[in-house]
Amino acid sequence: MVGVHFGLPGRSCRLGLCGDGVTIKTWNENMSIEETKDLAYWERNVLALHYAEFYFDDLENNFPGWKRVLSLEGGTITFHIPDEFDVGNLPKLEKSNWDGHTTEEKWSRILKSKGIV
């Protein structure tokens, strides 16, 4: 994976933004399947961060390293991201605003908002 780092030299993060700078990740034909998957998750996380209003910690989550949640549209759309993923100046909620949606409901809402379903 090609990365352009903004921050301290030699610091990089596999699936997220580094707390001391940003590694901008881009695809190239020499990437492994695993690196391509990591890049896809990184891109998804960055896009979700762009549209997020808040983030919160999901203390009931049973997946170590994935307790951080981006909240969009008042909690009607949420994305778990790696705990080390830097959310910058995004405001933190002390309590979850997740409305109880399933993953299928989340994607259905997104597609419906664009007239797809």
C-alpha cells in the first residue's frame, strides 16, 4: 500500500489515522489482497468520519479494538471504527445515540435516501 504520511516520520497506522499525523493511503497494483481490504476499510472509515456528527464508545460491544462508533443522522446510521482511529475534533457523546438499528436497516436507510430501494 502506498502511503503519504503527514506527521512524525516513521509513524503509520494499519487501519486508521494516526494520532500524531495522517497517513493518506492509496491503491497500487502491487498491493496484496489483505492490503487492499485494509485500504477499503480505511476509505470507508474516512468517508463515515466526513459525514459523522459525533462519536461515542460502545461499552457493550464484544469486539476488542472496535468500541469507537461514528454517529450520523442523529444515531440512525452508525459505523464501528478501530479504537485507534483518530477522529480529530469530532465531538464525543458521553452516551450512545444509536437508535437500535440493525446493519441491514442502516444500509437500507442509506440506499432508500438515494432512491435505490
